[in-house]
Amino acid sequence: MRVFGRASPAGAGSSAVSHIARCPPQVKSSTSARLPTVVAVLLLPFPVAVAVTAQQPSIDIEADTAIAAAGVAQDPAELEAARAQLLELGQRYPRSLYPRFVGRSRALVEAASLGRRLGLGNAAAGELLHVLEREAENQWTARAHLELAELVLADGDWRLAADHLWQARQGALREAHAEPDGSRHAVDVARLSLERMTRIHRLILRPLAGHSPWTTTRAYLPHDYLPEKLKLKKPRFVAAGPRGELVIADDNRAVLFDPDRKVVATRELRGLARPSLGPAGALGGLSAVVPTANTVMLLDDPSAVTLQRPSGGRLDQIITAHRGPFGSWTVLSRRVDTVLRYLPDGRLRDFTESAMARPIDLALDTTGAIHALDGGSRQTPAAVLTFASDGSLEKTFRSDWQRPAALDADPLGNRYVLEQRTNQILVYDPDGNLLNALGPVLPGGIELRTPTDLAVDGMGRIFIAEGRLGTVLAVE
């Protein structure tokens, strides 16, 4: 079973993860049921009881150490080692001695979060359910609901995911109200839960009700928004992060915006290539990649990485590049007819199966799958090729696009193709079936004139670089 298999908006998933997550919670123990445990702890010899109490805070220090190690992990093995440390903490502080100790919940939730990233969906679900069903409600209960919702949503069960997201948000809001300054969370559970619910509403519930997922369009960058020295004269490319973070590039510079449209970083460009936004590390965060025709680099790092061609020599004519959570690179070039993958230092690791006639764009989704847009040739229609995380070809769907210009994928595995001949955004489900056609007149009445790129964020909003209008349009 692929834990991060693409969602099936038409119905609930039937995977082991969904089955585990749907198991009924155990009845909370009453005071009388807990009495023997309490009495047993009270009857411990005094030095032992003092030692038990003294050891409790150390679990937070040890958990911080394991999470810090996970944050700088260079490969999955180091992530697995950090996860093992967290699980060992939960075993070292058992409920029999620490019945209401919240540090154990934290260790299990963080271990499950790492397990989710490693593809250990069933094990992670079990650890999260342990927190929800066997531990007293605490500040980590909401985070456990959020992590479990991520698992079942990725596996297709949006109904169960919505229930966990609602409980996560309500729990986080209650906690914030009770202790506004006391949270240790590095994750904004209330905000993330609302964003995931927005995704379900836009991409699943609206279509099920017979409505369009997108109802309005607005200009993301008014002409007078940026100071003159940062002004983007004619946006050419756009890349989106999960919350609506954007990298927008014109012929001269790339600018990174946070979700509130505040400038985070800028970089003058040498040559023109599509930027991308990807995970900065195993625990998340974002890094913006701004490739040139001959190198790849991060927006906030002046050092450039030179890549090798499979046939020898330096790779050039780079179209776009994506950086993985452990620093690896996934790259598309006009010089090579496959998708190339590199180690962090630029050495070639491998390349995907199946050749393309005319590589155009590249998109990576949350499952680790690679989607490549092939412009085709006189003999071969244009196509979107989907490769598994190991590089093997999973599926291909073709269409009669005349000028396909850009590709992106949303968190549910839907693909978005910009067709410049018709000035339309065409939306396809994971099986290649057409779901929507937006344009040339977008919802709200704005007409596409010369669209050059598109991007989709974690909430299903579409951002379009529109050169003639001199802005980026947000369709939501």
C-alpha cells in the first residue's frame, strides 16, 4: 500500500491507514479505574518516587535533541534514527509510572510525523491513535489529530480527514485560549487545519455539489505594490508554496513573497529559467530555487551548483529544477530527453525512464511522484508523464494541446496544464480525465491575454503569470 497514494475525491479510502484511524476510541478510564495505578505510585519508596518525578523534564530535552537531528538529516537513514530515539523515549516513560505525563505524547506525535515523511503510514497511524485513545488530553492531542488527518487525506478518505481536522482546530483554539503564551508547538495547528479544510472544500466539496472549485480572480501584484527597485516589470514565471508563498520572476529578477505578500528575498537573474519552491529539509520549511541556463542555486544562497550531463560535460539549457528535502535536485533540460536527478553536490544520481520529444516543464507532488510535460512532435502528441519516486514510469496521458506552456500538480494529484493557444488552464484528475477548463475569461471576468506560467498552492488556488497585464492573477 502506498501511504501517500493520491486521493480519490469521489469517495472514502479503504486503506489500512483509514481503517486504523476509524477504529473506535477506548472509553476513557474513570477515576476509580485509575485508582490502583495511583495507589501503586503513591506506595513507591520515597527515593524512587522522587527519582520518577525528577526524570520527567528530561524527556523534553531528549526529544528536542532528536528533533534537531531530524531537522538536519542528510538522508532517510538519519531520519529513521531520530524517529527511533523518539519511540524509545515513549517506552522509557511508561504510563504505569507516568500516567499523565505529556512528554510521552509529544515523543509519539513527533515520531509519527517523521514516520509519515518516511512512508510508514500504518505505524504512524498506530502511534497517533495511541495518543488520542490512551493518553489524557493534552497540548499534543490537537497535533495528533492534524497528523492523522494528513495521513488519511493523502490516502483518499477526506470525510475522516475532515473530522480529524475539525477536532485539531478546535483543540488548538482551546489550548491557545487557555495558555496564550504557553505553547511549545513549532506547528501552527489551528492555521494548518483551516488550510487543509479549505483544500477539501475547494477541490472536493464544491465539485461534489456541482459547483466550480474557483469562483473569483484577483490581481496578486498591483502595479504600484512594489518599490521601484523591486518592481517586476513583466512577470514571466511563478512558483507556489503550500500556504501561498510565491516566487515570481521576470527577465531581470526573482522575488520571494510570504503568504501576506511581504517580500522575503530577491535575486538578480542571469538568464531565464523557471523558479520552484520545495521543502528546505526533512521537517519542512521552504527553499526557493532559481536556476540559470547552466547552474542551479537557492534564492538566498549565492553559491551555484554545476550539474553533469549523462553523456559527459556540463549540463546547460536548464528549464527548471526542484530541490528535495535532503538537498537532492530534480532537473529538466532541453539538452536531455529524460528527467535528471542529482546528488546535492551536482553529481548525477539517475534519470527517469521514457524519453520525451520536447521537455517543457516539471512538477513534483506531495507523494514524491514526478510529473513532466512533453510538448510532443509532429508524430507524437503532447503528453504528461508521471514517474514514481524511484524514477519508473507510472502512467502517461496525451492530449491535442497545441502550445502547452506550463504544468503543476495540487496535493490531491490533479494536474494543471497551461495551453497558450487557447489561453486556458486545463485541470485533469490523477487518471488524466478533464475536470475543468478555465479561461480565456476567468471567474470574475478577467481575461487572459498572454499567460506564461501557472502554479497551484496547498489550498488549491491557481496563480497565473500574465505578461500583458503585468501581474500575477490569483484564481480562488
